[in-house]
Amino acid sequence: MVAVVLRLRLALWAASLRRDRWRVVVLVLGGLYGLGVTAGVVVGLAALAAAPADVARGVVVVGGAVLVLAWTVVPVVAFGVDPSLDPARFATLPVEPRRLVVGLLLAALVGVPGVLTLVVGLGSALPWAGRGAAAGLPAVAAGLLGGVLGVLTAVAAGRLLTAAAAVVLARRRAQEAVAVLVVLSLVAAGPALAAVTARGVTVPRPGALVDVLAWTPPGLAWAVGADVAAGAAGTAALRLGLAAAVLALLLVGWTAVLGRRLAGRAGAGGAEAPSGRAPGRHGRGPHLPDGARWAVAARCLRYWRRDPRYLVAAAGGLLLPLGLGALAVAGALPVPLLWTAGALAGLVLGTALHNDVALDGPAFWSHLAVGVRGVDDRAGRVLAQLLWALPTTAAVALGGAAAAVAAGRAAGAGGPGPDGPVAEAAWAAGSLASAVALLLAGTAVSSVLSAVRPYPAQAADESPFGSPSGAALPGALAQSLVLLGTGVLALPALVAALLGVVWQPAAAVVALALALGGGAVQVVAGVRAGGALVDRRGPELLAAVRRDR
């Protein structure tokens, strides 16, 4: 069974490369980048052979524990990134979970990340080479064994947590809640680290921390080589046995969860449990006028309310400015940066639609089947976004301005920032103008770019934090283009807002006029240009999103 799973993994991987040349490009570039990073890590590990034993031990144990935690957490956050390893695909096959687990464990190492991780794990034995003929060779052998055991533990922990998450996150609401919690955690991490750094919190005894970490499941295997090099063969044997027991427990737990998942999926025939709603009833949104573009807007508004991918994009546009404010309050960033909170929100939300057709996926065929005009398709998506994003961005800009004014007044005169009510009003108007200009300019550019060539996007039932294979390079190119285009279109309003701050406050009024008037013209032009592309290239767009799935 192990050989069958490995051959299947290689066949699926080769087929995906033949289907899309972008995947080959990304594989080569990613492989070269990963190879360079791995080579640097291996060279650093080899250099530790000349370092004191306690330093080498600390680096290997801490680095190995971080590697295990990374393999444990990342697959859950990026759930669905590697669908070829989804155990649900084996639900209809007569295969025992315990045999399938071994194949999936080894198949997880087939690929660039797995191979490079295994190289790093084997390289963790290099610091014990050259530490004396008596202890050097046994220590290197123990380090190799511990490295392999540590890598297998990392993969098994990640797969166990992923399988458990697949059961817990079977419901859409659970996926949405986890997505929001992850975004909140990421945003809160910055202020927390800044507060810790500002307070000067340090570890009083790093050696004691390494000793404790070496007896925890993530660090057990990585300390075996150091124990043999130090002459503590008994401790090394005990630690190796505990590490093997941890791996065995992970495999047993993974087998149990996998068996339950396969039995449940086979019994349900692969169908999701009914939600209790009538078909086609997804909740009533705001009352919108009749017409094709408003029908598209109603559908997209439902996405903004219910789809985790859209929810994460909206949360990023709102929570990033909040994180900026929290960092400023914590003293990690200058308080005047609060004036840019609205611009940051406008930039993130304005560029959110640059790959909107790919998020539709094969369902985009419905627009073509009923003959929705391209301009109505573009206008509906833009209306759905601006109905909530425009007032939200304005509120973030004015809220950041109010917070900056309050902080400036509390700090007293003489600091950076506006001086007097007129200057404060000009700064607030400039902040609002910058936010609106970036939002409308990004929306205009996205309306055109999303009709050119969508790049691979995660499906609706996959993690919103994932990135499908082949999406890295075209995604980076598309995002660079949309940011460049947004900056160029918003430049007049941004310059006028800057002049209102540093030169003449009346220029802030001009900035507002440019942001609203010029932005409206840009959105209309972007909708028309993007609509013409959809009319002309609709079948090609559908073929692209089908091929990327």
C-alpha cells in the first residue's frame, strides 16, 4: 500500500506539472530558493562543529522544535493546499487506515518542502562531527537517527492535526470562525511582541530553557546527538525511546481519526450534511433594485458575508489598521502613522477584487450561460464591494485621524503632527482623501486585471489562508501590477493630500475632490474596460479557472 500511495503521489504531481507551465516555473524558482535557504542552513549547522557544545545543542534543539511546530501548524492554517493527500479521496477504496497512514506519512515527504526538510533534519547531525574520534562517529549516527525521527514526528503531528481539523471544520460556520480567529491572532501577535520588546523581557537562563525544551515532544529527538556527544548514552537512549513513543502515539491517533473520517465520508456518500435551509435560500440581504448588475451585486454581497475567502480579505483591510494603531499605542511605532490607517484599509480593500473571477471558479459559467453582459458583471462586483467598503474605509480614516489628534494633544505641542484646528482638519481631510483615492483606484484596476488572466485561487471549501500550487509567481505578478496601477491612478489625490499637510491646508479640499470625482471616473472606466474584456474573453476566462482547479 505504501508503494501504491507513493506512485499515486508522484503521478498526480507529474500530471499537475504537465497541465500548467506556471507550475513548472514556480517549482523551479521555489526549488532554487528553497535549495539556497537549505544550503545556508546546512552550512550553518556544519559550522557549529567548531562552536561550544552547549551552543550547538541549543541551536539544534530550538531549531528542531520550531521545525516540528511549523509542520504542525502550517498544514492546518493552509488546509487544502495539497488536495492530492486528502484522505477523503480514499473513502471508497477497501484500504485499512493503519496501512494508509504509513503511505501518507512517506508521501508527505515527496515534494520540495518535504525533501528540503529531510535534508535539514539529516544536517542536524553535522554539529557533532569532529568532536573527538571516540564520541564523534556515534554522536553523528545518533544525530542522524534523531533528525529522521524528528522530521517524521513533525509530519505526523501536522497530518494528525489536519485530519482532526477536517472533522471539526466540516461545517462552513466553523471554517469562518477559525479564519477570523487566525486573522485576529496574527494581528494581535504584533502588538504583543512589541509590548514584550518594549518592556525588555529577556530569558534569564537560555540553557535552562533548552534543557526543558529537550524533554518536550517537539525537542526530544533533536537532543539525542548532543547527549551522545556529551557521553550521556543512558540519557540519549531514554530520550530516543520517548521520541519513538511520541511518534507511535501520533500515528495511532492519526489512524483513529483517519478511520473515523473515512467511515463517515463513505457512509455519507461524500455528501455534506444538509443545512436545514431551503435550496437557494441563503439569507436575505439588503433590498437592491432589479437588473442584471444588481443580481450580481446581491450574489457578491452574499459572498462577502459568508465566504471565508472574502471574510479574510475584509478582515485584513480592517484589522491591519487596528494592528497599526495598537503598535502605535504600544510605542513600537510612531503615533503619526495613525494618519495612514485609512490609506492602508483603502489599499487592501481596493485591491481585493483583482482575482475575483478565479474565486468564482467554474461557477463563472453561469454568467456566460445566461448572457450577463461584461459591464454588468464588473459593475455588480464593484457595487457589492463599495456598498460596504466605501463607508468602512471612510470610518477607518476618520477614526485613525481622531486617534492621532487625541494622541498628539495628549503629548503636547512641539511634536510631529498638525498644530491647530485648521491643520488638524486639513490632515483629517487628507487622510480621508488618500483612503478613498486608493480604494477607488484599486477597484478600477482590479476590475480590469481580473478579466485579463485569473491565476489559481483556493476553492470555496479550502482554507482562505492556503495558496494552490502554481499560484505563487502569477499571483505575485498580478499583485505587483494592481499595486502599481493603484498607485499611479491615486497619485494626484495623494500629492494634493500631501500638499494640504505640508503647504496649504486648502489643498486638502482639492485632494477630496480628486479622490471622489477622479475616483468615480476611474471606477466607471475600469468597469467598462473590464466589461469589454469579459465580453471578448469570457470563454477563455472560464477555461482558465477550470484548468486551475
